[in-house]
Amino acid sequence: MTKPLKLLSGLIAVFATVIATVISASLGNAERAATGPRGTGDLGIIIERATGSVLVFDSSERRMLYRVEGLGDLSHASAVFSRDERFAYVFGRDGGLTKVDLLAGSIARRVMQAGNSIGGAISDDGTLIAASNYEPGGVRVFDAATLDLVADIPAIWSGGSSKTIGLVDAPGRRFVFSLWDAGETWIADFAGGSKPVVTKLAGIGRNPYDALITGNGRHYIAGLYGEDGLTVIDLWQSPLAPRRILSEYGRGEAKLPVYKMPHLEGWALAGDRFALPAVGRHEVLWVDARTFDEVGRTKVHGQPVFAVARPDGRHVWVNFAHPDNDTIQVIDTHSRAIVAEWKPGPAVLHIEFTPRGHEAWVSVRDGNAVEIYDARTFEKKGRIEAQSPSGIFLAARAHRTGL
């Protein structure tokens, strides 16, 4: 072969290699475009309480993406999410704190931070994770990126060490929680750095068992197990002054055995009224959101556990304690009348609305499934198989106070 022909042959080979590389890269990009990258705003997790696992699901496509195992005792598990909605922080009953990567479907980090834990919260800036503990009591706070310990807040009072409950995030890098044994509420302020300033409010009532914070971060409300009524703290007020409300409401007046104490996170704000699951009664109480006075009641199927408001506030969905826990009722908040009722299956434990309220996801523990319903027509839209599902948590919770 002459020298010009060899040169031409070499140029053709180089050109062919370049073309092949471009085609390969294009095909690779097309393949990646089909499978990712993806956003996280429509992702969430389902707690599989009996198996120590969570399902990562896509709420738009109504399908499971991953099962993540090895999260320990999830019999009373809850979760919060990072600001970018990529990570879920799962609080297990055994004291485990697990950071789950929603995109990878894997555990990013896990620490055993206590012996018996009862929920947690994430700071408003997304940098701190706080865990509330029964054993050894107190609250421990961790770096959200690494899960390294930032602060340990023992719940020590005159009677010894206390269990802590009702831990929530409050605006300004604060956490609010209550002490079961002491009857106190504490506010841990991390605005100045890793060493919190702790404000202690005594005399809120006997044995606070759970608490909530309103969506605007203003009112912290603790339910009392040891006496009737609840206590509200206006976090905008100075000085802070706990106030008793609903003095005729509470466990002491229950006419029926209390099969399951309702979670105070079950308070549903609909317009200017709360819908409150009544302890030991077949009723939902309506409470004025400005004065905290009772303004009415709705008779319901059984002892309510959660009363969950559709995001627009028009309807409240209610589930119930054993033995009536196979039923959902929907209450119209304008008329306070029941407008729908059906039985998704045995042991309905939790209800989660999509962020703008077009669907409701319902866990049916003993049916081993999550049922998906149109939030306006109540038509069943889908189903995801799950092993003893309980809590359902959407990543969009990352942008709401107290969730």
C-alpha cells in the first residue's frame, strides 16, 4: 500500500472511532434519560413494622421502587425528610436512627442512639436531627449529614430522669418536647450553635403523653394522660405561659375502655377549626383554632385514632381503634356530616394525602397492602403490596413544620 493510501486508511479508522464513540455516548445518554436522573418530590416510604423494613415508593406511578431492610424494631416508627427530599430519617422503637437514601434504595447511615425511642424531628434549616427517648430519657441531637452526635439533653428533674414525648421542630432551629414524669415542657434553642439554650416550663399537667405543633409553628399542644384537658403554649408569647384548654375533654371522662390513645398529630386543621379524635369516645370534636374552645361534635363509627384533613381542608378522613379498625369515614368540614364510609380491610393504621390532596394512601396492616383512593370520588386507584404496613410518609413533608 502506498503512503497516501495508508494515511487515508488511518484517517478513516480514526473517523470511524469518533463516530462510534458519539453514537455510544448518545445511546448511553438516552438510556440514562429513560431511567434517571429523577426528582424526589413524589417519593415516600411505607413502614413495614413487622419486618424492620421500609418500602420506597413512587406516588406518581403508584409503585414500589425498593425494599430497604435492616432498620430494627419499627413497631412505633416515624420519619422525617431532608430539605432536598433525598433522605428519610427513620426513628425506630429500639433506639435506632436510620438515614435512608431514597434514590439508591439503601441505608446511608445507621446509629443506635438509645434503648427505647419514641419519634423525632428535623430542624427548620435541615441540619439537625433530634430523637426523643424513653430509655435513658432525654433528647439526643445529631448532625443530619453524618449522624454524629451534636448534643445530649438529659431530661433530669427533681424526681430523677424522665421519658420524653411530643418532640417537634419549631421555627428558629428549636425543638420542643415534654417530660412524661415531670409534667414539664422544654424548648431547646440551637440558634446560637451546637450548645442549646434550654427553657423549662413547669406545671403543664400530669403525664403529657403526646403533643403537636401547629403548621405555622406558633402553638404547641400537649395531651395529658393523668388528667382531663390539654395544655397549649403560644410560642409567640413573651413570657411563655402554658394555658389549659378543653377542661371537659380527656381520658378521665371516657365512657368506654380506651383501646388506643389517639396521636395528637391526628388533629386536623380545616379552615379555622380543628377536628380532634376524642379519647374513649365515638366522636370527633371540633375546636376553634383561635380560642381553643369546643364548638361541636360528630358521632363516628368507633374510637377515632387519626383525623386527617385533606390539604384544602374540605374533608377529614378518620380511622379507628380496635375492634372497629377496618373502616374509614369521611367528614365534610362545612356541614360536619359523614359523607362517605367504607372498609379498606383489616387494621387500617394510617392515612397520608398527596401534597395537593388528589389522592389518599391508606395502610391496611392485616391486609398486607396500602390502598390508594381518589380523594374526591373515593374511587380506588391502586394498591401496593406491603408486609404489615403502618406509617406512610411522603418526602414532601420536608417542607412542613411539625411533620
